[in-house]
Amino acid sequence: RMGDPVATAHLFTALEKPTDRILEHSLIYALIEIADAKSTLPGLTSKNPHVRRAAMIALDQMEGGGLGPQSVAVELAAAYEPLRDAAAWIATRHANWGDALAGALKERLGSPTLSPESSTQLTQQLAKFANAPAIQSLLTTTATDKSAAIDRRRLAFAAMAQANLKDAPSTWIETLCGGVESDDDRIMGDAVAGIRHLTFKKDRPAQIDAALLKLGARDESPAPLRLAALAAVPVFPSVDTAALKFLLSQLGSEQPPAQRLDAATILGRANLSDEQLNSLTASIKFASPLEIGRLLGAYDKTTSRAVGLGLVAALNESKSVAALRADQLQARFSKFGPEVAKAAEPLLTRLNPDAAAQKERLDHLVAALLQGDSARGRIVFNSTKASCSACHAIGYVGGNVGPDLTSVGKIRSERDLLESVVYPSATIVQSFEPMIVETADGEQSGIIRGNDAEEILLLTGPNQQVRIPKSKVKEIRPGKVSVMPEGLDQQLSAQELSDLLAFLKACK
């Protein structure tokens, strides 16, 4: 309160030994409030790491502190972890320090003893400063250096993917395309992930999609890698017989959710012939709620009456049809002509139940529940059939598309839990509300996870996100349909559904 800089030396003395967090915070806050940079600067050269940490934080926070990047850079590799963490936190708050910090980050990148935690931290730092030419060059050099350790090369690719630059550097395009053509599956996967996060101010370079399509056609490559490569192509060309067979094989319920979603996304974008669409229609019957909606995009490019009737018949047999909205289907069916529209009427009526009908069905399901077993329910939750863990986390395991269910049993009754499974759009958890973003190219629905002056980041499914430039956005409005599809109860037996509810109820 006195603001006397004479107190600074005494504050540093008090900070020399570890103390409780509240007192430590008070001492550092006192340095900030005194705001005398001249008496605080000597703390940066103290032999005591606690003092150096306090001085660095105080100078960063006080008006006119004059903390420079070199003082922070030297502490990024400090032996004392809290000091190292504080330096990293301060560094990431100053994106314009990239060039000045490049040397220190390069030294850390070359360290032979980089722990998993330090690797994650370093990746985030490199991504944060990726606007700096020196950092871009460092990442390019490291990623393309075949003599470098594989984990360091992968770290560089990961930093590129996390950078979210508004315009991808040409050197990165060359580097990522080279990574896609690597002979190491890990590097290829990292390069594909990097490409999926690239943004271009001008036209997308043709060499990127050429490399991705080449990888997608490689029979010897793992299926997840091939799918990821093809899913990274925004406009999918015609599909040959071998590619169609491969993509259809990835829609099976035994496949992981991420693979099914990638396959459905690719097929939904593809320009398929009527004969190929008939092959896809056979798979529509068995598609899960997770991917059935994405597959329908494939039918937007045809008006064939026979294809339309086949699609209506397949959807009538599908257990996942409840995941679809009647208004979406009606618009699709109308373009096939009056005969197809007439054939679809009973299906559309079934997809538009009123509140009373939904309550009646819920009552029936509650009455039909069996004695559930939470251990078996855990298996159902994590299975590819239910795919719950792809979107929801319990503890430290699971996705982040939907709400965390670690303690859901404390706040939801059995009937509430059943309703959230059967009718996920009936009650949507706050901060997970679906939003519809309309652009000149159409509409995208999902959960907004980023919204700045440049772009909107929309989460559309497990490991699925879309970056939409603000310049292309015409309207943003609330959606009524949850990202979680309906129809899960149709995929599970009565016993599996009862076990799943028992497991969720036990999550407390």
C-alpha cells in the first residue's frame, strides 16, 4: 500500500524458500503493486529459482515492467519445473516474440531428454509463435530432417497442425505434401492431420489433393490413414470400383467411430453414378445414427426415380432413421419427383412424432427396462456399436463433443438418462447447443468452439471440425437438433440399453 521500492528486496527474501500458494501470490502481487521495475529487475538474475520466477511474473504484469523475450527464453529450459512453466505461460502471451525465442525453442527441440509433458508444452509454444518466420523455418527444417529423431519430426508436424495460421506458408505446403508421401505411417498420419488444419487465403494448391488421393489409393496403407487422407480432400472426384468397395467396407458397425465417420464424409461428398448409389443404398439400411446423415449427401447429385425409390425403401428398413430430420428428407425426396415424394410420406410422418407420442414411447421403454449391470454397461459405452466414448468423456477417457459424463449419475434420474439417449434434442446441456452457420456454399451445423474476428471453429462430430472464414458467413442461428443423433436405442438390445443406463447411473 505504501508503494515503497525498499520493500522489494525484503519480498524477494521472503520468496527464496517455498511457501504456500496464497502467501506466494500475495508476495508477487505486492511486487506488481509497487511497480518499480528498477528494483525488480535484479530478481531475474538471482541464483534462486523461486525469486527468478516471481520477478519474471511481476515484471510481465506491472505497467512498464520492460520484461524482454531473452529473459524469458533462458528459463524455458530451466531445471525447476514451476519456473519453466511460468516462462512458457508468459511466452505464449506474447505472440510477437517468436523470432526472438526461436533460438531457445530450437535448443529445447534438440534436447535429448524431453519428457512427454515437456513435448506437449513445446508443441503448444511452437504453434503459438508460428506466425514468426524463424519459427516457420525451424518447423520446416525439423519436419523434413530424416536424420532427426522421429518424435522430434512428429512434434514439428503437430505444431503445424495446431498453429491455425490464416494463410499456410508455401514451405509448409511442400513439407506436408512430402510427409504424405513418406514411407513412415506415423509421419504420413501427422502430415495428413496438418493438412486438415490448413487455411488458404487464395486457391487451394492442387498438389495437396493429389498427394492425399494418392495415399488414399494405397492398398498397403492402414485403413484409418487412407480414410483420413481422403477425408481431407474437400471436393471428392469420381470414385472407382476399388475405392467404393473400400469405403463401403469401412461403414460396418465393427469399425471404430472415427473410421465410419470419415468413410461417410467421403461418400457424402463423392460424385457417384446411379449404379454406385444403388450399392451405397444397400449399406444405408445398416448405417448407424452416427454416419447415416452424412451419407445422404451422395444422393444430392442425382434425380433418378429408381435411386430415389431405393433410398426410401432402405430408410424404411433402417434402425437409424430416427437420427434424420423429416424436413431434410422431404427436401431431398422432392427432387426425385412426385412418385418418390408420395412413397416417402409414411416415413416422414413417422419421423414427426408429437410430444404425446414421444412421452408414450418413453413410458414404454422405461417399463421394458431389465435389470442392468454397470460392468456390462461400461463395455457398451466404449463399444463401436454404441460409440458413446467417441463423443463423451468419463474421467480422463473419451471425446469432447458432448458433455462430460463423469458424475452424470448424481444429477440425472434413470428416466432423464433414457430420454437423453432416445431423444437427445429434447434437453440440450448448456454450452453444447447446436448452431447453424449459413454461408454462400450452404449450411454447417455443429457446436461453436472458436469464434474470433477471422473465423468460426465448428465442432461437427468426433475428431471432426470445420473452420469457416468470417467473410463467408451469411448468418448464425441456433439449431434445434443435437449433434448427438437419435436412434441409439434402436441399435441396442433391451439388455444392452438397460446395462448402459445402469453404468451411467453409477457414474457419481
